[in-house]
Amino acid sequence: MQRFLTIFLSCILLQTRAQTSVSVIPAPVKAEIKTGSFTITSQTVIVADSNEENATVNFLNAYLQKYYGFSLRTVKQAATNFISIGTRTFIKAPDRPERYTLVISNKAVQIKGDSHGGSFYGLQTLLQLLPVQKSGSLKIPAVAIEDYPRFGYRGAMLDVSRHFFDVDFIKKYLDLLALHKINTFHWHLTDDQGWRIEIKKYPRLTEVGSCRNGTITGRFPGKGNDGDKYCGYYTQDQIREIVQYAANRFITVIPEIELPGHSSAAIAAYPQLSCFPDEPTKPAKRTIWHGDSTGKNVQQAWGVFEDVYCPGEYTFNFLQDVLDEVIALFPSKYIHIGGDECPKEAWKRSAFCQNLIKEKNLKDEHGLQSYFVQRIEKYLNSKGKAMIGWDEILEGGLAPNATVMSWRGEKGGIEAAKQKHDVIMTPNSYLYLDHSQCKNEDSVVIGGYLPLQKVYSFNPVPNELNAHEYHYILGAQANLWTEYITNPAKAEYMLFPRLTALSEVCWSPVQNKNWEGFKKRIAKQFKRYDLWGVHYYPKLDEPLK
Ligand code: ACM
């Protein structure tokens, strides 16, 4: 009898648990299914607290129009059949500014944020409760949800240097980030294979630096060279448009201007930036070059190149001018300065660099890189901006206020946190979405194996950090490098569903994470990808290793 009772009670308990879960990604902190439902039709109205909710109201209406073919009127007051969007008022700043509550009853949908961003995230949860079939009558369950993110920094990076993505795709990418409550877009704008941002004071950066004369074909070192001129850049007007588009989705855009390495495109435009302005650009070993090979050129293959910025006054003046224009375009607190993969060969054989090392009493070329990065940090700080760099900026001494982006595993992040520096976790072993997501990938990818489950399993706070240190982990970010990603469809295919897993890594409390439960929710999410017209990898059972 006792055994029967136990089984009976377990069944009831299981049923209760099943009833209290909603199929939302990232999993909310608390969600309770209530009895009843609400139906959104063209007769439903929106009641917004103030004009400050316009971005959220507009997102809702654009979404309904695009996917269901109708939008809603906004009114001052309503007794029933309404969606209210508002923000709580506080005497002092709320502890969790991105928190929201979402309450759905038979009469109304009520979204209340602890900030305007919070109400926007409440809306994102509501959108995931909508049916995936196009209809004029959208039935959603009655629920009570309280939710807030685990991390304040939830990021996604896109490399637009190796391959260029136009404004329309950047907007689609931003929409997809918003739908996943990701709040930071890291825009990798410069690299060896193309300079992609208009700088008025240095027009050759885009006249020369935004084009390469060909691209290797196939996997590095490649089978040949396509010989096609490949160009692309964003005008400052386009950048402003994108920054505003992102802000309307509560997304901050962090621009990355790479230094001192990965600078071939800038050097092709202004050879004096190199310690050896008269030496021709060296192609990557074993690759096939197309076109002019005299003088400085934008690179046509992937990799790491020895011709880097020379740490002289010409370069510092140039970079400060560039950063002035970048700062004017991007309201973000942070500017990313790269700092990764800077070979030291040119500095070793440059008499100028060797003298500078002596004059500044530096230990070696790593000390010189640290001197370079620290000068740039000082400049950014003087303009009220904070600097982010890849984890190589730890080598030779960390700049005093720098935030470290840990990409070569988690080691750099652990070391930086122990030095009391802020950290963003983006380890290649868990969050490099250019790696293959299946064993038998049939398109060309850079290599590595990163199935969905591995992304999902990532914990941004390493066990090595103690209670004082883990606060330095601001959050996590997935990176999409685009050497082998030549078009939007492939970019989406590499992003999804792994970016959806990242959203839960960054947002949901650890105790609400569960791989089996996630798999069930993601299967539903596939239908939403179909609704959104997003390409994705459709299998969920790839082995973990
Ligand atoms: C990097 O992947 N080189 C940051």
C-alpha cells in the first residue's frame, strides 16, 4: 500500500511539475501555468504606460504584422482584451534592471519591467508563447512568470571582415539576438582581409582596405584563388542606422578595431603604419595569390600575418583619429581593441622597436605589446570609454582597467578575474560557432567539433574562482568567425540552434537548466525558426565528443 501511495504521489508531483513548465527559451526563473487562456486577435489593444515603451510596442506590432498579418491599436485605457506594457518606477535603481513579470489571464496580458529593457524581455517571452501557425486568432496559456538574467553581458560576435554581411542581414541578426534576450552585438569590423568601417579622415581605409583582389578557394591553404575582387564596408550613416536599430532592441553594439595585429588591410591603405613600409605584403604560405603582388595588399587567405602596426607616433596618431570617429558613432561604454595573435617578428627585426624597448625599459616584445595596448587604453579612458581585449592582452602585463575576453579556453578569464579584472567568457572549446556542429558536416568549415549539447553544457563561471572572484565574470559570448561563411544562409545554419543554447547559458539560473528538457523545447523552437525563415541544423542527437 505504501509503495502504491508513493507511486501515486510521484505521479501527481510529476504532473504538477509538467504543468508548471512553459516552452520558453531561455528558461525563465519562475513560471507557473494557470487555468485559462487569452486570445490575441486584431480586436486586442495595447495599453502602454508611456511613450518610453514605444520600442517594445513597435517590436510587438512589427512581429505580429510580419508573421501573422495583423497589428494592434494602442489606447490609453482598456477594461479587457488588452496587452499592457509598462515599467515599474523606483526611488533608487533596481537590483535587477532587466527583470520583468508577465501575467496572462483570461482578460489581459500584463508585462511589467523593472526597466524598459525588462519590459522588452517580457515581450520576448510572450512572443514565444504564440502559436507557430499563421492565424488571426492567437491563443496563449494563462501564466504567471517572473524572470531576470543570470548575467548582465549576453553577447554574440559577427566577423564581417573575412566575409561582408550587408545592412539587411545585420538587422536580421539583431532581431534574432533580441528574440533570444541577447543584449550585446560585438561587431568585428577590421582584420587582415578587409577594413569595413568608413573613417572620414582616412578615406583610403575603405577605398583600398575594404577590397581584396581574390580569395582562396576551399579549405586553407586552398585549392586555388577565385580571382574575384571582394569589397564591402559600412558608411557612417549605415553604422548610425544599425546602432539605433540595435538600441530599439535593447542591444548595445561594441565595435572592434583590431590592433596591433590583424592589421594588413589598414597597412595596405597606409603603408607607413608598418615598421617596413617598403616591403611587399607576404601571402600566407602555400596559398595562391591573385593580381598585383607588389607593395602592400589586403590579404586573400586566412591566418596570422607578421606585418603588424609599428608602435610609432604615426600609428598612435592614426589610431587615435580612427578611435575618435568610432567613439562618436558608438554610444557603447566599451570599445574592443582586439589584441590577439600579434606575431612579434617585425618588431624583433625593427631597429625602431628595439630602441623603443630600451628607451621605455620594457622586457621584450611582449612588453612592447603591453605598452601599445596600455597607451590605447589610456586614450580610450580619457574619452570616457572602457577597453576590451582578447586574452593575449594579459601577456606582458594587463592594462589597468581592461576587460578580458577569454577565447583560448577559460584560462585567461580565470587569470584576469584573479587579477580583479572583468571578464567575458567566450572559450573556443564551447562558444566558437564556426566549428562543426555534426560529425559529418558536408560544407567547408574551419575545423573543430562543437555540438549543441556542448554549448548548452557551458558554465561561464569556472570552478577555479572563489566567491570574491566570480563576480568579475560579466557573462558570455558566442563568436562567429566567417572565413568559411560566405553568405547569410550559412551564417544562420552555423548559428542555430547553438545561439539558442547560448541564450540559456547566459540567462537561465543553473538549477533551471536541463539538457533533456532543453531538447524538447528546442524541437518546438525549430518550428519557430521555420516561421522566422531562419536556416538551422535540424538534428539534436549529435554525440557530445
Ligand atoms: C581569436 O579567435 N583570434 C580571438
